[in-house]
Amino acid sequence: MRASKITSFLIVLIILGTVNCVSLMTVQPLPYESTERESKPNDYPIEIHNSDNIDADYKIIGEISIVANLFTSSTKMRTELLNEARGMGGDAIIDFKSNFSSEKDKHGNNQVNATIWTSKVIVWL
């Protein structure tokens, strides 16, 4: 009887411990246009550029913001960013920024709790 209680207790601890390790992510597209563009195919290669180094004409059609907890891989975030750009009908993304969100713990120390990525979606003219 005692062994089964200990086993049950350990199972509960394991479940509670893994709940906090789940990757959570929120993707927020913000289109700048009132008309919806046709989505690009899943295999369409979205380019990543710095807006200072582009020689071609382009139009910014929207912005994407991704907020993820620290258990979300950068690979997963990058995939979501590019998929959202395709979904908005974009050709490329520019002005990529990465930041961290933090809050103070009970001792006054900053604790990083999220990663924030933002980027603008463009189409070539």
C-alpha cells in the first residue's frame, strides 16, 4: 500500500514537472492592407533581409510578432515566422528583431520568461 502511494506521488511530481516544460507560442500577424493577398505555397522560399541592404523596390504588407516561452526552440519560431509570412502572401521578411521579456522575482531579480520576435513582411514590386 505504501509503495503504491509513493509511486502515485512520484508520477504526479513528474507530470507537474513536465507541464512547466511545454513549449508555448503565440503568433500574431498584423496585416497593413485591407485586402487579403493570396497565400504562398508551403515550399515558397521566404527571404530574410536587412532593410538597409535591399536594392529592389518593395512594399511592406504587414508585421508578425511571435511570443514564446523559453522552452520553444528558435527553429520552431523561425518556421512559424516564415509560415506566417507565406500565409500573408509575402516574398520576404525584413527588420527582424529578437528580444526577451522579463519580470522581477520575489527577490527583485530579473527573470527572463519569454522570447519575442518581430519582423515586417514585404512583397517585391
